[in-house]
Amino acid sequence: MLKTTVFEQLKKAMKEKDVLSKGVLTLLKSALDMAEKEKGSALTEEEEVAIVNREIKQTNQALEGAEKAQRDDLIEQEKAKLTLLKSFLPKQLSEDEVKALLTEAGVVQGMNMGDAMKIAKPLLAGKTDGATMSKAVKSLIQ
């Protein structure tokens, strides 16, 4: 379970006095705890991955802001956060692998984007990022 792994890494970061990792892992653990509490039961792997992806998206937004402000100190910090957060995701599929899965699932040329995404999202949840998924779907349906 992802929550256990996060907690173990958090304890290790605290012992090693790794401030950055401790902060990131504390935020991730609290997000997982809160989602579990709201649900009233243990989270599924897909739900845990969705929470990690949400944290990655927020960190990407912070990274973009740091780049616009030309804050090199913050850029390095956000990149380190991204690396740590991405380590909790399953192996990400390449665009070619995504296309192969979508073709097998029935996504064909001329298909409506909305219908194709209805097939793609549950199939690829946590296995690839949204940009790669959208790009693969667009190239298949056009």
C-alpha cells in the first residue's frame, strides 16, 4: 500500500533530517489520510495514484510560476519535489505503448474525442500523464 511506503520514507527523511523530503512526504501522507478519512475505508491503488498525480500537477504549477519569476532556488526545489513524487507512480507508459493499448481497446480513426477519452481514462489511469494520453488519442482518431 502506498500510504505505508510514504510513512516509511517519511520516518527515514526525519531521521536523516532531509527537510525537503520530509515536507513533501508529510503533505502526501496528509492528502492520503484525508482522502481515506473522507471515503471511510482504505483507498484503492487507483485512488492513491490519483492523489499522487494531483500533487504532481500542483508541483508542476508551482514550477511554472518559479520559472516565470526566474527563481532558480525555487526551480531546483520544485524539480526535486517532482522527482520524489513521481517515484510513487507506477512505471509510466510511452506514447507508442499508450497507442497500442488504445487500439486494442477499440479507439479508432474518426471516433469522437469524448468517446475515445471515456475509453482511455479508466484504461490508462496512473499509467501515463494526461498530456501523453490526449496526444495519443488525438493521433489515433484523426
